[in-house]
Amino acid sequence: MQAYYPERLVKLYILHMPRFFVSVWRMVSRFLEKATLEKVVIVTNEEEQKDFVKEVGEEVLPEEYGGQAKFVALQDVTLPPLDYESLEME
């Protein structure tokens, strides 16, 4: 299967995981390859949170995850109207 579907995951961080997910994860992880399991990081404590922020980058991480980026939901983005006159070819 790996020959036809090469793995593209670099790293997966799971944050704010509910407690019931631990048992689900234990069952699912049995079916994953070791290389994939090594790429999954479940952030559960302060030290792991600091490593997460350091690796991803504080400047691109939203504030709610410990970064400095201002998150704007896609549905809240407003764009100025398109100026058709500036698009006309001269």
C-alpha cells in the first residue's frame, strides 16, 4: 500500500484531546505503522505545549494555542470591492 499511497504526513499534533479519546487512540494506533505513530504527538502537558509552540512557530500559531497570530475565521473575512476600472486594459 505504501508504494501506491506514499505517506505525506510530517507531524500531527493533537491538542485539547477529550479523555475518552485515549481509549479510542489505543485501538486505532494498533493498526498504524510505526513510522506513522512516531509522527503523532498528543500534547497533554506544559512541556509538550512549549515544544509544540517552538516547533510550529509562535508567529503563525493562533493565540488560543499559545502563539501570537491573530486568527480571523474565514466567514468573518471582508474584502474590499473589486475596482473594475483599474483592471481595464489600456
